[in-house]
Amino acid sequence: MQNVADKKNCIKRKMALKVFTLLPTAYLILSIIYPAPLRSGDFRGNDKHSGVYQTKGPRQIKGVKWKFKTEGSITSSPTIFDNTIYFGSHDGNLYALDLETGDEKWRFPTYDVVSSTPLVKDNMVYFGSGNWKLYALDATTGDERWKFKSDGKILSSPVIHDKALYQGNAKYDAIYFGALDGSIYAIKSETGTERWRFSTDHSISCTPAVAEGCIYFGSWDNHFYAVDLISGSEKWKFETEHWITSSPAIEDSKVFFGSLDCNLYALNLENGDLIWKFQAGDQVNSSPTIFGDLVYFGCMDKKLYAVDIKTGRFRWSFQASDQIESSPSIADRIIYFGLADGHLIAVSLNSRAEMWSFQVEAGISSSPIISDGVLYFGSNDGYLYAVH
């Protein structure tokens, strides 16, 4: 670990040049602020966002099974449910494709950027748009069931609690998401009416995680929060030294997230106390992936890191050819992630060596999803790819 003075120098050197050049999603954030006139459909595989998929991953790359062209960059990570893959594009549409063939089933226009990863639950698909609205659609037909207008652009992906919640004797249902107005919203999943909102002092672009009766998320106000799922009241908050754009992951009574202050943090889930922090060589915008006794994350210093889940001690790293723009995903002891130069990389967790790489025409900031030996991901070239 570096001392405090070195850390502050790191931040000063890097922030001015790189805050708005993190990755294509960050370009989107800038344009929004200053606009020109596996389980059923969860973000990162499950409600704790571990990034681990219980399926077979491709050990060798044969080529493209299919690809589907949209008219804008794809930074939304896809979601698979019932032989359909759902994803958004910067062309303003949410798409539903046949998982096997890549044929379009339907599309739903929002007329603004869709970078939110869709949530699919009970034959409904929920997602946010740059037009400030959260939508609920019929997952089979794409017909709109309801929409909710927030007070800011929505980059965050919606989440739902995996277990039943009760308020008194009544069952409590809600969809949760963040917006660039600095608020976390709780919306009734059946009707789209607001239950509560919790406001921070700056924008929220990460996707929150839910566990133990709370929702956990970071804000651009340099704080990480735990908020009660039912009441919307703050349980605790933790201060970092820069924005938090990394989406959190939860495991073993800890919550893990990165910050633009160059650190990966591990906090106590119950009280928000710092357990450890690991300083990387650059900003940490990638969301952490948890497997076994290690936490994996990509960094703008072009490295994939593996650190001990209990102590935060460095275990190993992989040197990539460019900045790691997507959050890594794991299946079958292989970790997959995308780079700014358009490479999709597969690294063995056993040998820690590259197994294969696959290149597309533009950067990859969409996080890959894995199902039955096929890898699905979007690219800034406008294609959604299925490779095997």
C-alpha cells in the first residue's frame, strides 16, 4: 500500500485526464450531464452481483455463432431468460432476440440511450433509459405494462430482492434503481408507483446490490450507502476520496466496490466499517467478481487483479493489452472480460494464463454473460455477439 501523500498524488495526476475518459460509458455520462441541444434475468448473474455463472464456458474459440447489428453502441450487458436474450443499445431501443439464432423477436423504442441492463422477473422485463423513465414490459411480447418517470437519466440497472419481504402482514414488492438526479428509487413492481426515494448529493450511475434487508450502492458524492429496503432510511454510509461508479458485489458479510480514487474497498455489510482496501495502479471503474477466496476486478492500468477476499492482499494479476472496460465474468474456472481495444479475453484461473482472445471492431464495455458454452456481449461497434 502507498502512504497517504503518494495516494493523493496518484489521484491528482490521474483524475484530471481520466475521469471523463474512463470508458465509452463515461463519455455517455458526460454527454448526459452537458447534453447537446442465470437466475431469472439478474444483473451480473444473481442478486449479490458476484459475476459467476453456473454453466459451461467456452475453453476454445471457434468463432461467431451469430451477431446482431443495432444502430448504436452497446454498453448494456445482456440478460438471458427463457431462451431469449435482452439488451439495450445507444440507438434508443431495448431488444429481445432468440438465444439460439439471434433473430429479433421484438424491440421497444425509448428514443434515448439504453445502457441499463434489463431485469427479467415473472415474465416482465424492467429497464431504464436516458429519457428518465423506468419501463416494465411483457417479456414475451414487448408490450408496455407501465412506465415511471424519475428526475434524472437512468444508467443504473434495476434490481429486486430475491426473497419475499413483508411490511407488517403485507408482502412488500419493489424494483430499485439509481438515477443521475442522485436518488435511489423504490417502485412497486406491479403498478410502477413510487414507494420511496433516497437522495444523495450527486449522481448515481452504478447498479445497486441487495442483501440482508438493505440496498447497497455508491454515489458520485464520494460516499457508499446502505439503505433499508422497506423504509428507505439510511443505515450507514462510508466516505471515499472520489466518485464511485463501480457496482458493488456482496459475499461473506462483506460488500466490495471500486472507486475512482484507485482503490477497491471491502466493508462490513452490517455497519459499513472498513475491513480492507487495495490500491491499484489507476481508477477502478470495473465491478468486482467474487469466486472462492478471491475478488477479481479490472483496472484502467490494463491489469486484471486477484486479491484475497479476507485480507485484501495481492495474489496475482494479468497484464492486458489495453484498459479493462467491462466487468469480468466467471464460468467453469475461466474469467472473461473486454478491453478498450476490442479484445475479449479468456484467462484460466488455474494457470493464470490467457486461453484465447477474440477481437471485434470497437471497445467492449458490456460485461459478458455465459450460457451453455456460448459467450454473449455487446460492443461499441453496435453488434451483440454470440461466440463459441
